[in-house]
Amino acid sequence: MVLGMRPMKPECPRNGRARLAVTVLFAIGLAVAAGCTGRRDDAADRSSGASRVHTVPPGTSLKLALVPNSDSRFWDLARHGLNKFEQETGIKVDMICPPHGDLDEQKQIIDDLVARGYHGLMVSVVSPQEQTPLLNRAATTLNVITVDSDAPRSRRLAFVGPRHYDMGLAIGMSVVRLLPDGGTVAVFCGDLRAENVVQRLGGIQDAFRQQDIRIVSQNEDLTDLARSRQQVTDVLRNHPDIDMLMGLWSYNGGIIRSVLKAEGKTDTVKVVAFAEEEEALEGIREGTIQYGVAQTAFDFAYLGARLLRDLAYEGESAIPPGGELNTGFVLVDQHNLGEFRDTVTRQSSY
């Protein structure tokens, strides 16, 4: 598995491998074995007529940017991926985070980048349906790609990130292993509209087919961590016999772990969560989180920056086959946690 920024103001306010590769291939293989990919065919929407590549003369000093969907710590590794890219190429990539992760903030940032003559833009999309017109307008003047969370019907040139349906399928099959006799599950995420969440839930629900496992509560916190914590508390109160809590955004696992420990329920409620922040990784180490799944923002930030450079200098030939660069993912448990942490430490050195 593969697996770069001097910030432009306003900036985000926060500062082995063999077994991991096998895990990635195994997880992707689960989706292939199930006979599903969960990805829509939007080739017609991304035809050359709908996706014009903007090139620049050789030697042009490129202005590139990454706009995340929030300012959570998940994006810290993106900084390091952009640092690596900058060290290798001398090209700066600005990262500008919407403070509250809402649509208006992303729109203001993107409109400003267009007005300032940027050549390339990476966006982690908050709401694809609502933001497709915004991305299409930006795509008329600069190269737009999506990372982490896609807008598949927009005129973006490519998506760089994992196949979220496959991640959801792997998560769901982990839940099936943990609840062989069935049970009830509550889901937590930042935004239920985000394409990455939609795809993940699609994979999870497909894994639950023919199983006596029900999702009884779906919760979105809009990246409000206090609200996220309260939602976990409310689920435990309203569903006292809940069997499983599932966190689909990077910070959910750590919050779930904290609430379960405070409520004394770590032995009775199982947890599967995205494992990209230290609190979730520590939960895996101590056994309060049974399985984690991790993509890494380092990968798609670094590869996305390279793609924007190549699009600007090389044109349409740089668009990857199918309009996608699949950066993969890793299933993390106590057996490979040390190797995964070593990888994160190495990436953080840039």
C-alpha cells in the first residue's frame, strides 16, 4: 500500500508492511468475493466534454490547494503527505480547512481559490448533491479532483482515495464475525450525506444481508465533538441492550471508547470504528475496540498533489484509468496494530 505545505491562511488550526499489504488485499478481496463494488458508473458525466483539463506552459509556478471536509485530526497526516510532495517537487500545496465543516465554509474557500487564480484543487466533498454545481463552476477555470469523499456526478477529473463501499463491506463482515448470533448496531458519523458515508453504509448493509443484525440508530454530529459524545450517551440510554457501536469517521471511535469506559460498558458493548486517531488505536490496543479500519490522508494528499501537477503539465493523458486512484485501506486489530503505528510514525516524519 502506498502508504507534501506551507499553509495559506486561514490554515487548519492543529498542528512492516507485508502483513498490512496482505490485510489490504484481503479486505478488497472480500468485496470481490461478494460480487459487488458498490460504485456507480458515471462515465457519461465525466466524458471529455464534461471534464476539460486546464494545462499551463512548462515552468509555470503552480498554485495548488487541498480543501478538507473538516478540521479534524484525521487531516494531520495530509499535511505530511503534502510536505513529502513539496520536498520532492518544490511545489507548495496550501491546505485550507473549513472550521466547522459546513457547505458555506467550503464554498467560500473554493470561490476564493478560483478568484485567486489557482491551477488545481483537491476537495473532500461534504455533500455531493448540493456541491456538484459549485465543483462544476470551479472546473471551468481550474483542475478539480476529489479526495476522501467523492462527488461522482460532478465534473471533477478524478477521485483519489479508497473504495468506501469495500471498506464498509469489510467493516460489516467484521461485525458479522463479532455478532455470530445477530444483534443490534448503532452508527455514528460526521455527516450522513457525505459520499464516503453513503458508500460505507452501503457495504455494511450488504454484509448484513441474510444476518439477524439490525442498525437501530444512525447519528450524525456535523463534526461537533460534544454532540458526538452526547449521541453515544443517548444511544446507550435509549437502547440499553445495544450490542455494537460503530464509528464511521475518524474521531468517532475515540469518543465511543471514552463514553463506554465512563459508563462501565466496555465488556458488554462491542465496537468497530475507523482507526485513524490515537484514541481509537489505543482502544484497539486495550481491547475496547475490536476492529479498526484505516485509510490514510497521507496517501491521497500526496498522490492527489502529484495528479494535480501532472494534469497541469501533461493534460488529459494524466487522468487515471476510470477516473480513480484507489489508495486502499487496512483492517487493524491487535495483531497488526504495531505495524500500522510504525507506518503512521514513518509518514509523520515528513
